[in-house]
Amino acid sequence: MSDSSSQAALARLREQVLAAHEAGKALRIRGGDTKGFYGCEPRGDSLDTREYRGIVAYEPTELVITARCGTPLAEIEAALAEKGQWLPFEPPSFGEGATVGGMVAAGLSGPGRQSAGAVRDFVLGAAMLDAQGRALNFGGQVMKNVAGYDVSRLLCGSLGMLGVVAEVSLKVLPRPAATATVSMPLDRPAALRLLNEWAGRPLPISASAWLGGTLALRLAGARAAVDAAVAFFAREHGAQQLDGEVHRFWAAVREQTLPFFDGLPGAGSAGAEPGAGGAASLPLWRVSVPSVAPPLALPGEELIEWGGALRWWRSDAEPRAVREAAARVGGHATLFRGGDRSAGVFAPLSPALMALHRRLKAELDPKGIFNPGRMYPDL
């Protein structure tokens, strides 16, 4: 995309924002719309960001890439793959057309979150359009950034409620030299206990997934370290190394195409072949807890990731019961897909935190035109 074309696309976005601000009309910011299901019901006129696209700069030796908001995530991943690099937090796409702007706004990470960190840990800087059409720049292209409040990372997971994420700079990393996946039969309490025990040891575990009585571990790093870990898990825990295209399994965990995510009977086990996805029959809850939290007493089926810190539940339990179960162990629960969303999707905030949200929203979007109600009905 030429500079003149990109500037014209940005100008059109700004015009739509200014018109909406003047009229006090809501805007629903969208890219590929692959995460339109996430959060509360979107409202307002569509503000499509896909025209403002393209990789602005990529310096493999500096491990930094900068791209416009409408750039397809697949395009960024392809460019990185050519240089043997990647986004180690493995952001889910949830379909074709996912964009880098949507990735930041949703703030979701995949299996690699366990070892690499979250999206916000890799955001170096961002440019955004506020409600008055002003182009605001935050952060930079280096990790060291101590000047003022880090708004660029605050945009991660904001669901577009603060403004249009126009451009973002991301830290990238080389792909690991070697990977292997092992699996072993374990019940849930034993899996949680061992995951926390292994977290304190120098084992190259880059991802984990427990489902249906089987725990799968992805090992990544130097070849010698991976081979030694495979031998350790085989010797100490009777683990089997999975052969074949195991990357399909981890991709299915990341993109939620395992049968478990269908919410249908027979969810299978960790290491199973991914299904094609389908209509959900039970609500899907995303429960974030301390990794040392004991098993939750909820009806339904569970898939555990991130060493025990992320617990997906397919459950027909009352929303209050799910949230109370999460709160009792120091966590919180989000209604991720399906279910009755009238009572809200995210865990209610404390009055102090909600007040902070309101002040920030009022500063950047005083008329509340950006994605109103997407995170909380009255915000």
C-alpha cells in the first residue's frame, strides 16, 4: 500500500470518527470481525479498518515489526515466518481475515501465553485515533519505556472502547530451534499439582493442555534441552511422545476447533485430532485463576491451559455460580461464547476500578462513541 493510499485511508477513518463525534453517534470498530462474538453485543455504525493496512516497518535484526490496524494477522505471521520469527504469544485468529488491530483490541493470547507472556507484553508502541480525530502516539519501538502511563499496552483488551488502534509496533522472537509434544494420562488434581511442580524446574515447557484425563505438554528450545525433557517425562511419568502433525493439535487449541469447543458430548482428550468446529450447545466460560488454584467444583467439561491458570468450562451452571467459584480461588470468569449475556459478559469491576475506567473513557471519548457497552453495558 502506497503512502498516499494509506494516508487517504487514514483520512477517511478520521472523517467517519469526526462525523460520529459531531453527531454523537455510536461507532462499532471492526476489522475482519472474527471476534465479533467476544464481549457484549456490538452497537453502532460499522467503522471498517481493513482499508488502512500494510506492514510499515520490519527489522528482523531488531526483532520489531510495525503494522497498520487493518493488516491481516496472517500477512504478519507470513512475513515473520520468512525470517524464522513469530509472535510467541500465539494470538488466535478465529477465522480468516483477523487483523492486527483486532488482535490488540481483543487482547487474547494462545497456548504460548504460558511461557512467552501475553499480547500486552509484546506491544512496544501504538498510534490511535481518539474521538476528536486526533492521532495520538504512545510508546515506541523499544522495550524500555518509562515515560508516563503506558497507554499503548492499556489498549490491549480494551475492545476498542478507548479509540481506533491505528498502528502498532510489536516485539517478535525467533522460533525455537526444536519442539516436541508428549502426553500422559493424569487425573485433574494430579495434572494441576504436577504442572505447578514443573513450573519451578528448568523444563522447557512452552504450552500445556489437559482434557479428558490426558495432559499434553509442548516442549520448545534447544534440541538438547527438548530431548532431555522428553526423556525425563518418559522416565518419570510414562509419557509418550506424539508424532505426526502435532502442530495441528496446538493450532486447534489456539483456534478453538477441538471437539471440546463445540460443547457437544464426547469432547475427546488432549492430543486428539481437531474437529471442524460447529454450533455450541453449552456456554463456554473462560476462567482465569492462580495456577495453584484447586479444581473448580462446576458441572460440565473442562480444558485446562497455561499451567493451570486458564480453565475453559463448557457448563450450564448459573453465571453467578461460575463467577463465585472463580472468585473463591482468587480468579474471575468471562462468558466467552454462547449463553445468556443479558447479565453481562465480564466479571463486575469494583467501584474504584470502574471509576478509573470511566475517567479514562471520558478523557479519550467524552461522548462515548467508540464501541459503547461492548465491555460493560453502562460504559
